Amino acid sequence: MTPTRSSILAALAVAVGLVSWLVVRAYYSSLPALPIVGPISLVLLAGFEMMYGFSVRSRLRNPGNRPLEPLFVAKLAVLAKASSHAAAIIAGLYGGFLVYTLSKLGSPRVNDDSRASGLSVVASLALVGAALFLEYSCRVPRDPDDRGR
């Protein structure tokens, strides 16, 4: 498994954002209002991934009395990779919604949707950052002997 590239995540978010904007532009009046709970769940996921990232990083750097199972670290790396891709897609979805609603501000529904989509974009970007940190933390540090090779 190769490390996640930020250019892939950005391209994914932009492509999904464009499609989202086109769909919202065509069907906004028939879409339900955006829930405000979405960003809360994304922030909670980001928080848990950051905590796992700090824990794994410290336990891999100082294995002392609490070593980690290699399979558990591999599962966390896969979770981080999947989370970063999913969060990039979510950021694109809400980003397209945000671009459309920012151009139509004025009515209470549009203002609420704009606020919810803006918070969701920020929360999904926080999840992308936390997932990339967790993925980086799952890398096994090199031995001092391997650095010369």
C-alpha cells in the first residue's frame, strides 16, 4: 500500500464538488434542508483518528512495555486511507453545495444550508488532516543502521 497523495485527494474533492454543484444548481428547490449534525460526526471521527495517531506514533517510537500488534497497525493504516478518501468526497459534496448557496444568500433556508455546508467542509477537511496524520503515524520508524542504505 502506497501513502496517500494529497493531489489525488484534491482532484477527488474538486471533481465531486463540480458534480455536486451541478446537481444542486438543477434541483436545489426539491432537496431537503441540510442537517447540522453532519459536521459534528465528522469532527468526532477526526478527534478519534487524531488520538489514535498520537497513541500509535508514541507506541511505535517507544515500544517499551506496550508493543503494538502489526496487524492492528495495518488495519489503522487502511482505516486512515479510507477515511481520507471518504472525507475528500464529503468535502467535495458539501463544497459544491456551499458554492451554490453562497451565491444565493438571503432567505433563511439558504442561509442555514450555507452555514451547514460550510461547517461540513471545514469538518471534513479536519478529518482529511487527521486521517493523513494517522496514516503517517502508522509508518514503522527506520532503524539507525538502515539510514545509511
